[in-house]
Amino acid sequence: MASTGPEFRDAVLGRADLIRFGNGETVYNAGDPSGAIYGILDGHLEVHLQGVDASNSLAFISGPGAWHGDLASTLGRRRLLTLTARGPCQLLRLRREELQRICAEQPCGWQEIARLLATNMALTFEVVGLLRIQNLSERVARALLLLAQPETGAPRVVRASQSDIATIIQASRSAVAARLAEFEAQGHVKRGYGTIVLAAPEALEAVVGLEREDDLA
């Protein structure tokens, strides 16, 4: 919620709990009752689909700054997804009742929650849209751009393995590895152990036909 107004942000920070999870621990399961929204301070969370084989259920990996659980907490419905910790992570937990109090006290509160819902919904559409891209090079490039975490003063980094990306975009690991090798040979990415550095994100944007905002000005 870094882009929200200071009064709302301070209220959230003042009423949220700091909680920690170890690698593989579950934050919540699909089907659980709504209880809170969770913001990532440090570390990463895996988003898993409901009713899918565990080896093939990974849908996304989110990092610092992301918030989860907003849909269930806003509507008071059960969780649709499962969240698990990917390595040690620190989260802010804002319980549903506290969220409702903040929104009752601050007229802008529901507007901020609507903004969060819209942001997460847009990301969901983009992730689903990955599976409709026929060209595999485009699909891999788009996945890298979506998964890359912005890091101040450093290149954007995807903290995922080739197998993770293959699962997310529903492609074979060998095919994904081949496309990544091509991107690396072209200087677009640099592969490491469990990480992929976006050495030239603008080149990946060109692969999927994206135009940057500064190019449109």
C-alpha cells in the first residue's frame, strides 16, 4: 500500500501485526474463512490454485509490497487460493475487523481497498492471459516481466526456478530452459541458482510487444 495516502497507510501499519513464516509454512488454505489481509514486508509467497495436483498448482510468486486476501476479507467469503511461504518471510497481518474499522473511520478507506482489489484483479487477468499466448518465447518473456521484483538501485530479479516458470505458464521445463538459454545468449537475462536477472527488460518488453509509458509520452 505504498501508494496510499499517509493517514490510511499509518492506520494500517498501526493496527497490523507483524508475523513470520518459515519455508513451506501455510499462510492460509483455499476454503479457509476470511480472517485478514497480508502484506509482504520481506520474503516471498507462493500462490497455489485450489483443486489442482500439488506438483502443478503453483500460479504465481509474489514479493515485498504485495498484499493478499483482500477479496475474501472484503466480501467475507472463504479463500479461493492457498498461500505458502517461499523461504523465510515477514508479513503484516491486518485482521478483517480492523480493516472495517479503518474504513469506517476514514472516508477514503474503501477507495483504497478498491484500488488494491483492482490492482490484484488486473494481475490475475495478466497471469491467466499468459496461458493464452501461443508463442512460447512471448509467454516466457511475459512471465519474467510479471514475476520480476523491483529492487531499488539493482536490476529486476525473478526469484524463481526454470521449473517454477514452466509450471506457472503450463509448459515443459525443457522448452522453458531452451527459451531462457536463447534470451541469455541475446543478453536479455542472466540465469543463476533459483534466480533470473532481467539484464535488459526493455528487450523482453519488445518480445511481447509492450510499449513503455515513456515511449508514449
